[in-house]
Amino acid sequence: MSLAANILLEGGVVCIPTDTVYGLAASVSCNEAINEVFIIKNRSEKSPIPVLINSENQLSLYVDDFPEMARILAHEFWPGSLTIVLKKSARLPDALSGGLDTAGFRVPAHEVPRLLCSTTGSALTGTSANKSGFPPARSAKQAFDQLKDTSVELIIDGGTTDSGTPSTIIDCSGIQPKLIRSGAIPKERIWELIEDMR
């Protein structure tokens, strides 16, 4: 794990297992590494990249406001496969969010990304490990097959992911929450909780 942390601290990109699919991890404090993630994926720079954190405490470094509804959702579904979109602070580069003033945050239910966030002292990019238009990798081999000709410096083999379904994304940056993407957590569970809060 120390090798992966050193690569991230030096501005490299590492492929890591998560609780949903394999992801491309780069430190959010390094613009060059973030740009490299876009190149590796052949992804439009206008498409935001989600952010992996190890806890709500680390989230406080990257947002200025954590609304009560978002906080309750986080308490219910973190660690887990819910990405919550919030207004980002100036500490997160615009390159990460496609120029938007928001970013999607998630505490994954997998020890590897959380440990790397802790070891490096930085949040990490959490976009799926695949080239745009291809299915997300669910194993180190699938990741290698897609990424072997890229600048990814290390692939951590964590076996086959349990889910294979990307995270559910909900936008809590406005007055009313909005479902952005259906995913591993059924939207009905989220709306149930939101209705209970009202």
C-alpha cells in the first residue's frame, strides 16, 4: 500500500478496487494527475469526476456547507455506494468538476481507497477504471486489459468487486435533492429516507 501512496503523492495515477467497480485514483491536490485521468479515460474535460474520501471529517476540507439532508443521507449510506453532490470549496480544482461549482463525494465501503486517503492526507479521484464507452472494470485483469497502454503506474488486485454497479448519485447542492444517476443503492430507499425527514 505504501507504493501506491508514494505514486499518488508524486502525482501518479493508480488503479484501485472499490466496493462498486475498480477506479482510477489520483490525488485531488495535483492538477497534472487529474488531467492524466481524463487522458487515460479519453473523457471529456466537461465531465465531472467523483471524489473519494475516508470520512465526513475529510469532507470538511473540500466543502464549505454540508446541508442537514446531505448529512442524514451520509450517516445512512456511508461508507457505501452513494455519491452526494455538494457545493465544493476553492480547495478542489475546477478541472475535477468540469468547471461546475459542485462535486460528488463518496466514502467507499472498501478499505483500500479509505486507507490511501488517510495515508496521503488527500481525497482521491473516484472515476471508474475504463476507457469511455467501455464497461467499468470489475477485476484487476479487466482493468489491465483496458489500461495496459496508458500511464497508470500500478493496479492493486483486490479480487472481483462485489457489486459491479456504479454508485447512486444524488445532488444535494440545491433546495431540493435530485437523483442524478440510479446505481447500487435503489432510489426508493433514498426517497423513503428523504420523505421521512420532511
